[in-house]
Amino acid sequence: MTAAAMCAHRITIITGHYGTGKTEFAVNLALALARERPRVMLADLDIVNPYFRSRERRDLLESAGIRLISSSQACSDADVPALPAELLAILEDRSITGILDIGGDPVGARVLARFLPKIQAEDYQLLYILNANRPEVRTPEAAVRYLRGIEQTTGLTCTGLVNNTHLCGETTLREIRKGAALAAAVRDVTGIPVICHMAEQRFTDSLSDLPETVFPITIQMKKPWE
Amino acid sequence: MEKELWKGNEAIAEAAIRAGCNCFFGYPITPQSEVPEYMSVHLPEAGGVFVQSESEVAAINMVYGAAGAGMRAMTSSSSPGISLKQEGISYLAGAELPCVIVNCMRGGPGLGTIQPSQGDYFQATRGGGNGDYRTVVLAPSNVQETVDFVQQAFDIADQYRNPVIVVCDGLIGQMMEPIEWHPVPKRNLPPKDWAACGRRDRDHHNVINSLYMDPEECDRHNLHLEEKYAQIQANETRWEAVHCDDAEIVITAYGTPARIALTALETLRAEGIKVGLFRPITLWPFPEKALHELAGAAHVRAFLDVEMSSSGQMLDDVRLAVEGQKPVHYLGHAGGVMPTVEEMVESVKRLEKEVK
């Protein structure tokens, strides 16, 4: 699997209902891309969640050569929805491969609206993370409702679905396949293709029958006892 | 039962709705804002009332009104917001009104930080309001327990006509965990025949009040409360002991540090070090007797209290219970920094060498 299979575009914008695993995907995608391309940048634009942010993995990302953009260090734990000015580097410098990690729900996606004209001028994809174990987005109808809400708020069109169905440490193949079924149902309703299924490396060999790419990940957003 | 992935704060709100909470009053503050946010959408759908009050002070007084009318009322906040509610909690305890208060603790003092902390132990167990009163304090250490305890809290509150506080640190509120909605046993509760919800065909008015003009009467009221608190101590004290049967070093911790301690225990036990965990589940009533007995056991050499607090708050209760039988040491951080597994392992190893 190459990261290029999931990232044919210069900018990848990651959205979804909160708690679906956007940041886990963003961090893993950045690490995978950095192995294949120079100048990868990840922007933490989550204005909703105060904890479990990609900036908590700054050292890991920087040691992999990824530049992390987040609110200034001085107010990194202030719960104010301030956006870093450096974000413009991703939008304006076309030699950069950029990942934008957006906060949950249409509320979190609102940060994008301000940059709409700039994003539309670039080669981008907007990915929507699905997690069939999140009660508010477990049905295709509910998942599509949130997806449309995010599109409406941002003014952007969703171009790909990512299945990240898990139960933290209790994840089984069954969970991932349950999510694959949800992703297929959302694809059938919306016509938006399934880009990949996220799976910890221990599961990837058993998922080769899935028609779409299986993205092998290592859990990075750990809890303090893990 | 099928497991689902829930964020702690959403799960708190959903658990309350499932427990029959029909009135919620709150004001946003990080890291608990998902509780009122979830309630604002889902409580009205369930037939209940959600009000975003103008302040935390207003919210707790709305709880007083709703509870006084016999409703299952709740509020939630985080540390500085809970500070603002203290006067109301004292009045609720004085007027013997059942309600549930969730504190998703963050660093302090003052505005502190939005990161997780346990600096409100004194506030919760001693009471930040005036007068001789007690509140039941439940301390879950994962999202499943939080869901279960919030539901139980409503029953405990109704059974004793007393405020019940559920304290979780910000991490529990913010993290995602798999949970299942198993049935939580319901208690056989007394009717709310004291509620001020209209005289109807009663021969008297019900009055909700915490003011006593006659000192003798106020004294009798306080004695009555004391008797009730003694009953709660006898019936509701809860704790968990893990690997304490042969432990030489016992970690005392609640909430997230207890969770971290479980991983430290695995590491230490694998190296042959006899370590256990004593976890108070009710912070008030504190499991004083159980800890006192454990401290008296010949195999126990020392205690290590671990909290997300700079110099320790539960530490006082641990020392009161241990009563000098064994040394009590402390490991802690404040301001949103969590103790790590490695720190706990190192501290226990150092302590083990000291006592050998």
C-alpha cells in the first residue's frame, strides 16, 4: 500500500462526526506520506476538542520530518478558536503536501469556510471519516446527514469516505467489517467512493478481500495507561 | 450486548436521560461542555427540560427549584463552575433536595487550565458551602463506570433526599471508550410526598426551605441530617481492592490515576514486586474502615497515594484511615499533568527498597 493511493491530491481535508478517529487518521496519514514525499505538513485545526489533539504528537511528527501547524504554543491549551497564521503556507505553497485535521461535526468544520476561495483554487480532497460504533452516525441515514451538514457549513464537496470503525483496545475484524458495510451503504446513497479502511497492522492480512485499500495504522493517540 | 463507542461527556448526559433526569440546567465550560450540548439536543426529545442558564449560580438554583418540585434535576460543570455552585449545594443539602451534580475536574486554582485534574477533592468531600452538610461523592475511573454511576446517583439522591456529586477528571469526560448500556438495578424509592408541586388534596402545604428561625429547631434539623449521613456511611461506602491480599506496597488512587495504576501493577507484578491498588469509589463516604483494616495487615509495608493534585488532597483521608500504622507516601502532579505509568513503577520500586 502506498499513501499515494489515498492521497492523489495535494491537500487532504479530514472531517467527520466527533470521536470517529479523524486525528488518528491524520497522524497516521502524515507519517505514511512523509515516507514517500518531502515537505509534508499537518495542520491541527480542531476548535472543538481540548484533548487528544494531533499537536500532542508534535515530537513524533517532527522527528518524521513533518511540520505541525497548530495554535501558538503560548495558547495551545486555551480553549479559544484561534487559527494559526502559518496555515496559509499549506494553502499557498504548492510544493507542500498538506493535511488539515478538522474538528468534529459541522461546528468544527466551520473553520474551513473562511478559507473557501483559497481551498477551491487548490488540488484538494475532502475526506469524511466513518465509525459505525459511534451511536450518532451508525446508520447510513445519520452518517449522510452529518456529511451533508459538513458540506453545507464548509461550502466544499466531500470526495471520499474512510472507514475507521473500531472499539479502541477491543476492536475485532467484525467491527472493521461492520464499518465497511456502513461505508458501502453511504457510498451507494451518495456516490462518494470509499478511499480506504483503517486497520491496525495486526488485522490487515485478514482484510485482503475488501475491494478498497486497507490502510495499516499504528495507534498513536494513546491514553496515559496504554 | 453490542458495545458502542462513547465520549465520556456525551455518555454522562445519555446516562442521565436514561435514569429519568427530566430537568437539566447548565452553563458551558471546558472540558465538560459536551454534557450540556448533548442535553440541549436529546433531553427535550425525551420530554425533559434543558435550560442554558445565564451562569453557574443560576443553574444550581434552578436545580433547587426543580428538585423542590419533585423533578429529577441535574447540573454539570467543571472546577471553577462548581466553585460557583457551592452556595446552592449547601442550600440543597439544607433543604434535603435530591439532585445530581457532575464535576468534570480541570486544573486550578482559579481558572487554572483546561487539562484534567483532581484538585477538587476537598471541595467535593468537605463541601465548599457553609454549614454541617455532606454530599455523596462517586468517583468513576472509566466511561463505563461513569455511565453506571450517573444512573445510580439519581437513585441514591432520591433515597436519601441529598445531593450526589459525580466527580470525574477531564480525561474521563473527553476520552472515547467502548461501553454497553446494561440495565442498572433500580432502587425501591420512597414517594416524593414532600415535594412542593401544588397542594392538591393534601391538608398542608409542602415547604422547601433551609431557614430555621428557632435555633433549637435548627439544631434538631442538623441532628436529623447527621443521622442521615451516618446511614449513608453505613450503606453506601464503596471501594475496590486489586491484588491487595498479599501486597507489600499499596497504591491508593481514584479516577484516572487508578486506571494508570492498573498498568503499573501489571508491570510491577511481572517483576515479582507485591503491589496492590486500593481505589475508593465513594470519596464521601470514604472507605475508612476497609483501608484501616488493610493498613493493619502484616504483609502491608507502606502506602503510595497518587493523585492529580500538587501535594495531595485524598492523602488526608488516607492518612486518617491508616492512622499511622504504616508510612504513607505521595506522588502527584497538578495543573493538568497526569502521573505516568513509569513514574508510578519507579516510585513503588524506590519505596519497596526503602521499606525492605
